[in-house]
Amino acid sequence: MEIQETIQAIARGTAEIINIESLRTKLQDSRDKKRPLRVKAGFDPTTPDIHLGHVVLLRKLRQFQDLGHRVDLLIGDFTARIGDPSGRDQMRPKMDKKSILRNAQTYKSQVFKILNPKKTKVVFNGTWLAKMNAQDILELSSYSTVAQMLARADFKKRYEQKKEISILEFVYPLLQGYDSVYLKADIELGGSDQKFNLLMGRQLQEAFGQAQQVVIMMPLLEGLDGVQKMSKSLGNYIGVTESPKEIFGKVMSVSDDLMFRYYELLTDMDLDEAKRLHPKEAKLRLAQEIVRQFHDADEAKKSRVEFEQVFSQGQVPVDMETYYFDNTNKEYFVDVIIKMNLASSKNEIRRLLRQGAVTFEGQRIDSEHWEIQEGVLKIGKRRFLRFSPSPQRNP
């Protein structure tokens, strides 16, 4: 592939590249010297699960791997204790070390659903940042100014609104920038909301006498609501470890406009070809492709068949989970569906009840104190649970 073709492929779906000519030079130099580029991306493990919003960035990393380059996947175990201030309108609560390390381990297991483990080096920035002493931090802080920090959009907004900004938050972009110095990154990827931090990497590399990294920013993926960015806390996410059926159903729930954005950012499928299809068929193919990425082709095909049977023909899933209950004990459906992992909390269930989204044998349920009985419960659009009397023990 020619360099220009490579750049065009890399540019697909990106929000901004700083800068193209530097990228061209690095790619050509890599080819001439047969030296793979070091491509860095950092993740602060503030939550345990990876969703499709993270996948946008991970897929771009995989693209670099397929082009022969090396990925440094940086787990911000140290910086997570500070908390990235990007996009925040208030100080982020500090996380304890135990939670951070637990989340980091789940990240490591999930990213290899996308990345090639043979071309990935997982690094933790606590390895070098935890060794810095007070003098090191003070010297690092000399490479930026208060005026520069307050020019940053989120800090500026909070300052004008007289909301607190801690000195610790000023340190975060400096530490993220120093990660690039330590790793000698050729390219760094990040979300478009990370621009200030990513440019700090370039600034510090120049100060330390290194060639400046190319910055590639990816757009923030909207969640299922089509408005706010995908986030587990907002409940508008699709997790990479969710079941094929759940992933398929969630993708089918997105709007037609958002569907094409998912095509561009989450697949290699031809966008123009997708736009020529009937919207329903285009969405079915999208859902099938995304399930295939995180499970396999057979599961993807099976999910499509079941979806069409259940939602197009009004049937119920053949292989739905069954909960066996004891007739001698009263059990409320709220407790059961949380135990069966069909809802994350009672607050979610109450919201679904208010929306009329919980039915039993086709009849709406309004109370969280409804006692279970034999039959099929439907929660939302995609979750089903069969209740059956039996002396068997439940999970």
C-alpha cells in the first residue's frame, strides 16, 4: 500500500490529525528503516468494563498493528488516582488503588478482543510515575504555566463559574504528557475531548529533545440515546462482554442516523453500500457484524435469526433463561431479575415499570412487589425470563 493510501485508511473516522505531514514523514521513515512505529494510547481504569465507545479507539490501534506497527497500551493506574479533568465540571472523586488495579485487570482481558496480543505491550504508568520525587514533579511543572492551563476550555468554564479546580488537576495533563516522553511515542491516539492532554505530550517531548508525536483524535461515540457520549453511568452503552443477543438487540435499537456513524467508526464495511440498503437490512447487517467482532460468525448469525423471529414475527426466544421457583416461598420479580443479571439495579427496574416496559404473558406489570408465577416475563425490548415451578436450586 502506498503511503498516501495508508494515510487515507488511517484518516477514516478520525476527528483530527496533528499533523498529516508529520504522519507522512514518520510512515515513510518507518518503511525505509523497517522500524515499526510506537503507537500509544492510554486508558484510565475508572470503570471495570469496556464498551463500544472505547472500541472506536481500539479499532484504530488495531489498524496500526495490521500495518505492521507496535502498540503501547498504557493503563493509567497512577493517573487514575488523580482523575482526568477532561470534560468535567467538578473535581472527580479519588479512586482507591485496589479498585483501580481490579479494573485494570479486566481491561487487559477485554482489549484483546480487538487488539493483536503479539503486537501489543501493556504498560502501567505507575511503573515510572510512582518513582518520581518532589523535585521531578516540580521540574515537570516548569514546562507549563497557569495561564496555559486556564486557557483550557473545561478549566476556563469552571474558573468563570467559580467552581473549584485543584492544583492536582493541573498536574494530570503534565503526567499524561510525560508518559509520551517516557515511552518515546511516535503517535498517540485519544478521544477528541483529550486534545489538551495529547498536545501536552508533544510539548513535553520537544522540551525533552524528542521528536514530537503525531496526535490522532477519534470522535466520541454517541450512546444508544443518540445524544450523549456512550457511558456506563448513563446506561446508554453496549459492553463488549455482553451476550450476543443483548449486543444485537441494543444495536437494533439505535436510530437510523446513528447507525451510519456506527458503521463508520465500528466496522470496515462500505458506508456507501450500507446507505443503498433498506435501513432495516442495513441495521441487521451492522448488528450482525458487531456481534461477530466480539463473539463469532455463528453466534452473530444465530442472534440475527432469533431477533427476526422474536421482533418481526412476535415470537419469544426458544432458549431464554428459566428461573425455577419454590411454590412454598414468596418471591418478588425485582429481586429475581437482579439476581439473574437482567437488570443492574432496582432504580433501573422502577424506571422500566414507569415506562410500561415490564410485562408478564403480555400484561403490563406496574408494581415492583409483583410475585412471580409460572409464565414468561419480558423486560424492556430484549430481555426475557421464564418462571417455572420446581424444587431445583436457583443460581
